[in-house]
Amino acid sequence: MITVEMKPPRRRRGRWLWSRQRIVAIFSYRYDAHLVPDLLANLDPIVDGWIAYDDRAADDIFSSEPRRRRALIGAAHEAGADWVLAMDPDERMENAVAGRIGQLIDGSRRISWGFHCREMYTAANYRIDGPWGRKMQHRLFRAYHPDRFRSIDLHGAWFPEDLGLKLRDSGLNLYHLKMIEPKRRAARRDLYNHLDPDRRLQQIGYDYLADESGAVLEAIPAGRDYLPAHTDDGGLWMADVSVDRRR
């Protein structure tokens, strides 16, 4: 089931002019449904509405990611979005995005803006050693017709290469909360090893997700935090494939 909540597009200042381009957040939820209210509070100063895919009726351990994404892209296009901000319930944008969003969407629409994906290891510290410090997620892009959507089964982009979008670094942070709880690090490793046992979809594999050797953490810099503040519930937020292995 898809839910659409829209507001009148707000007036934003770009680099030179003001505009009323409509920015719509899209996301799906299932095991992490309880995280959605704080996600919406985080995004409220940034977007002009949101579209959610309720995946709680799915039977598979992990339902088709391309199918969910295509449905969300289609709903955003139908709702009249100019720009799409793709998120997950366990992610938060840094507060500064609200003040910069008008500049990001000003000018060319053939750009996809990337955000530094900060894998949180505590509510205030993220990991930066090795591949952890290089993660980038391109999540802000122009809306497009869903017939053009194509993606691999896992870890695919939200838009096809032939859309011709240039990848740019916004310099802003996207905070991922799932890795705060150690048992979720192991569960995430196990889930992706279950879904992609031959590592066809990610060359580095997934064991590194639970490998804490050599971990280097960095505190969120002053003025770059996110709201609402997160208090972790210690839950798993995903399917527990270890249960299937024990049967």
C-alpha cells in the first residue's frame, strides 16, 4: 500500500532566484515502521511532502527492492514532484540540508546530489576507517517517469544511467542509524550474505559489516547534527535469517 501526503510547495531561495519546485521524499518501511515518525520530523523542514510504501504484508524475507522503488518513483511522478529525495526510515539528514536545499535544486536538473553516508556506531559517532569513510549516497534527483526505471536486485541506484544525471557531492551528511546496535551489524551481514551468497551484487562482500577490527570513529562535528535526537531501542529492524539457519 502506498500513502501520499503532500503540502503546497514552499518558496525557497536558490543561488540567485526564488522558486517553488516541489521536493518529495520517498521511502518504504517494514521491520522499521516505528522509525518513520522521526524520519518525517527530520525531513519536514526539507520536503514538500512524502510518499511511503508499506511493505509489512510481504511474505518474503526481503521483498523486491526494484519493485518497491519503481512504485515510489511512479507515485512521485504522478504527484507532480520536481525533485525526489529517496530515504530509508533508519536514516536522517543533517540539519543544514534544510538551509541548503534551495541552492541544490537551483539550476540544472541533470544533477543527482550525493550525501556522505555516515554509518553511526553510537548516536553521536560514525565510523571513518577504510570503506566506511568513503560511502556516498546519491539521493536527491529530478523526478522522472517510472517506465525509465531499471535497477539490479540489491544496492542499485534510484535512477538509470541513461537518464544522464551528473553525480555531484553536496558536502552534506546522511546519517545511517542501523549500525549503532552491534547485533544489527551482524544481522545485516547475515541478511545480505543470505540474499547475495555469491557476492554478485557487491564485490567487497558483506562480512566487513560486522568486522570491528581497526575501527576509527569520528564525532559529529559541531553544527552538523540531526534532529530529532535518536534513542536506540536495541531492536533488530530487519529479518533475522539466523532463525532460519537454526531450524
